[in-house]
Amino acid sequence: MPGDMYKEPSLSYKALTTIIIISLIISLIFGSFLVAPKVGYILFFLLVIGLVVLFIVVHNKHTAYLCKSCGYEFEISFWKDLITAHTPGKKLLTCPQCSYKDYASEVIKGKNEK
């Protein structure tokens, strides 16, 4: 995309992402005991699915990946972001440029500063 650049995620970005994920997990655990019986399990399940989808949409909008082999930076679709195997800060992807398949490092999209 014109005007976009990629940069290594900062420690604060990684910490914020971790806090959000932990908060979602804790909310899911406590909510399943406290909220779900009151509002109904189906509504609670839909709420959880909605929060997960929202998190993935935001994550997908702000991240791209860096190929270990050729250094190519590329973005992936929402669906690939949803189903691809991952570890913190990496996803198992095939590079669209060199077809190398390995864990690509996550980079953050940002605006070029001129």
C-alpha cells in the first residue's frame, strides 16, 4: 500500500496484545459461570464469538508478516489470520514471493514519516 511501512512490534504493543488476550480468556471463564446462566448460553456464545472476530479484524488491519527467507513483507486475509497456526509474534505462512513455508515474523503497519 502506498505510504505504508512496516516496523518491528514494540514491547508495549506486545504487552497490550497479551493483556487483551488474557482479559478475553478470563472474561470467558468467569462469564461462563456468572453471565451465561443469566443471559442464556447462546447469547453468551455469540458475544464471545463477536469479541474474537473483532480482535482478529483489528489485529489483521494492523499487522503484516516478514518472510525469513527473502525478507518480503506481506499481508494476509482475515480468514488466513483466523485459521493459521501461530505462536506469539509468528504465524506459519507460505511467502507469496518465494514460496518459502515457515513461521513468518509479525510486523506492524504504520504510516511513512516524511
